[in-house]
Amino acid sequence: MFGAIEAGGTKFICGVGTGPDDLETVRIPTTTPDETLGRCVEYFAERGVSIRSLGIGSFGPVDLKRGSPTWGYITSTPKAGWKDTDLAGRLSRGLGVPVGFDTDVNAAALAESRWGAAKGTGSCVYLTIGTGIGGGAVLDGQLLHGLVHPEMGHIRIPHDSTVDPFAGTCPFHGDCLEGLAAGPAIEARWGKPAAALPPNHPAWALEARYLALAVANFVFTLSPERVILGGGVMGQNFLFPMIRQELCAILNSYIQAPQVLHGMDDFVVPPGLGDRSGILGALALAERAIKR
């Protein structure tokens, strides 16, 4: 059995299992680090099942550099009280097991590659569009890391202020992708949350345009075999055909791959694992921790 934690700003989802068929979970509210991590340790201790390792997919930013003195830390997060929290180390010591650690979106990409919408491919990009926008990628079966970790929500995309005079909501970059297309940006621009806007509202054509521009950037730079779009905003399923149509126009037949030229419905897709991508990705990270 493996342990898994999807660490979020409002809740921690803890689970025990070996895969999608036997995973059991519980939700713990995110309060202070001491209280939240203490309750996580208690959950695994009370299960009465020995776990071989623990996987954590966490909100961030986080330090993923092995050998760094702050590996496994949540670093410069705006989440009150959680800056510089030794998440991986405290849980590893509390449970006495090795830990696999990554971003929540990288974990989701890993799960979708292993069991979900990207199963059978060697590469995928996973984007979540909700309160914020984040992204993770699996390339040749490996999670994408580098200087830090992907911050796909903060890429710059074309913003025509004559069409959309909205300045953006990102406190760091204003009109980056997240500042223009995340849930809070939609609500600030139109005065209503995304779920309250009807399908024929002009918000959706603009949203589809921005998300298609983002996907095009990742298609050009990372060349994924599948693009998975999750998160609360993508609960409006009518967005998918709109995004695919915009993406086709932007790519303009430049990418000569059958998935793009003839199979866009199978190229830009919702998560195959639904809202379990993150926690199942943490389970896969736990398995990788044992192999490492």
C-alpha cells in the first residue's frame, strides 16, 4: 500500500491504496501547518495499514531540487502561514517512510499519463483552470522540471486591449494567462462567476481564445501528444469545441501530426480521472519514491 496527499490551499486530500480501483480518501481542511500536517499523520497512523512510501502533490511554489536544503518545502506561497513550510520532511519524519514530492499539477499530469486521458502516450500537458491556472507536463514518461518547475499559468499571451480592456488580476504580472483567464479574472471582468454565465455569453469566446493561445504555445514548445484541461472553469463542457476550433485556426496546419490535423477531439480533452487526477498522481509519486 502507498500513501498519497494532494495538498491544496483549502483542503488536503489524503489517501491509501495502490491505484484507481482501491484508493480510499479523506479530506482535511487546510488550517495551520502544525494542525494540518498533524491530522495527516494521524490519518495514516489510524488506518492500521503500513504504507511503504508517501507521495505528495502540493500547491506552491515548491522546491523540487534534490540536494537543496529546502527540498520538499513550500516556498514563497501567498497562503498565509505556509511560507517556508517543510512539507515533505515533516511528513516523512512523522510517518517514517520515504516521500515523493512534486507540484499538484505535475502529479495530475503523471496520473493522467498512467491511468487517465493520456494513457498509452509518452507525453502530455495538464492544465487546470480554476481559482488560478497551473500546468504540469510529462515528456518521454518523465515529469518536467528545470530551474524550478513549470509555471504555465504565468505565460504572456496576446492581449488586445481594444477588444478586451480588462487589465488582468495577477498581482505579479497583470495580464498574464492567469490574470486574463482564471476564474477570478472572469468574475472581475463580467461581474459574475463563471458558473453563472450562460453558454451564449461573450465571456466564453474570449476565454476560448485565451486558452487556445496558451495551448498553442505549449504545443509549439513541448510537442505533447495530448493536452488535458481540468479545473472548475472547464466544467463548462461547451468550452472544449470552442477551444479546439480556435486552436486549429492558430496552428494553421503548421503542426503536421494526425492528432492535430484530423483528431482534435482526441487531442484536447478533459481529465480521464475527473477530480481524482491530483490524488492519484500523488499515489504514483509514492510508487516512484520506492523505485528511486
